[in-house]
Amino acid sequence: MAKTSAGVLLYRRAGKSAEVFLVHFGGPFWTKKDEGAWSIPKGEFAECEDPVEAARREFAEETGSPLRGKLEALKPIKQAGGKIVYAWAIEGEIDASAIQSNTFSMEWPPHSGKNQEFPEVDRASWFDLATAGRKILKSQTPLLEQLQEKLLGGA
């Protein structure tokens, strides 16, 4: 069975367009990567868990901010590794410079026997849709396209 994740595509209107909130993966493998290294805040959830609640939980864990309001379902996508991502869009505001992410532990440097803690998300930012299309993981670009269709009628 494929792994599943739930996430939130937070957006704000910017004139006749929109900006989206994306997060950059933390940890040593992502440090020097930028284009194609950003994501919607998301995470895996168990089969018995409500995906909407999982999306809210993951957003809070990766940003330090709870999410309030009605989420609008987007069509699920399949990432390059086979993971199915369920996502919801919501209009809102967050200070990208003030996020506080949870952490994960991994052996670093490799084969050193030393575990280090790293933030799951090391930074966040707002991007216009064109820039977001370059920054986000390629397999998540359909989420941006769906949002654009919903907000701008495909313009």
C-alpha cells in the first residue's frame, strides 16, 4: 500500500494574483538545495487517522502555528516516489520568518554513530505562483495549478 501524506496549501491574494506559503526541508541533505526543494507543509498519516485533522496537525508541527478556518479539498496527487498526497487549500496569513518547526533525529555525519537533531522545516516563504512553480517539488506543481484554476479561473 502506498504511503499517504496530508498537507495544506496556504494562500493569500496579491492584487489580481495570489501568493502561496511553502516550506523548505530541513536537514543536511536539503541545505544547499533551493529550486525543487520546497513543499506545502505536510506529513504522513495513519490509515485510521482523519486526513483533514492530519493536515492541520502537520501544518502546526512544521510552522508552530495552528490553522483555523475551512479547508477546501484539492485533488490528491502522486509524488515521484509513489506517495499519495491529500491536500487542502485555505486563504490565510502567517509570518514566514517566525515559523518554529518540530525536529527529527538522524545519524550525522553518516556512519559516525552520532545522532543530531534537525528542524523538519528550516525556513518558509511566500511566493507568487510563477516562482512557487520553480521552488516546489516538481510532483507538487499540480497543487499550484489546481489552486490557480480555483482562484483565477485558469488564468
